Amino acid sequence: MKRLLIATAVLALSGCVTTPKPLQGEFAAITPRVAVQQDLAGERVRWGGRLLELVRFDTHTCFLVASEPLAEDARPYGRSPGQGRFLACRPGAYDPAVFAPGRQLTFAGTLAGVEVHEIGGGFRLPRMDADVVYLWPETPESTRVKAPSPYTW
């Protein structure tokens, strides 16, 4: 009976999803697409996605991100079209070798307005003043080995 109780507890706890401490808190349910259409400066948001470009300035670094929906643990998932793009800027210098294009990031911060970014003629992008820049560990690509068919015809 004791083993069954321990096994049940282990299974129950392993199913719990926790958000990393820096990303916890209350945030407005605003998408980057909505933030461009409305003036929502000052709202606290948590957004994430895949890094497209990292731009370093003298005093801060800006991340251009293709937005993705966030899972329960605040990690971006899927490559859902139509989520939009956003800029997240934070004081300090970030290493472009570590923050490489394609890496998954989650940001928490305050909306600072909308900027025009020169991508193919200029797009209006929401800009976030990020308090938190969370770089997710890389997950290995699943390798699937196709077994030869037992049927030769």
C-alpha cells in the first residue's frame, strides 16, 4: 500500500507544470497584434516566441521576435501563423552567439508603445520594455528512424 501511495504521489507531482519564478505574475491578455491596433502603453504583458534578430545598442539590446502562444509554463510552443511580431528591449548587452536566431524566449515587461521597424518597407511593431528576458534551454530535435518494411512488394 505504501509503494502505491508513493508511486501515485510521484506521478501526480511529475504532471505539475510550473512557470519559472521570473515569469510568474499577473499580465494582461493582450497579443502583439492587438497591441499594434490599440494604444495600450503601460500594460504589463508576458510574450514569447522565436528570436528573429538581436540588435545591440550602446545602452540596451532589442530582440525582434516572431510571437508564439505560450504554454502553461510560459514557454512558447508551435509556429502558429498570425501571432505577429514584437520588439522587446532591455538595458545591457546580450551575446548574439547565445541569443541566436531561432531560440525560444519569453519576456515579461511593460508595453512602451508602437515602433516602425524597417523590415521590407516598414512594419508597426509593439515595443515592450522587458523586465525579464528568459532564454529557454534548447530541446533536441526528435530523431525518428524509419525501419525497413517487412514487405518487399
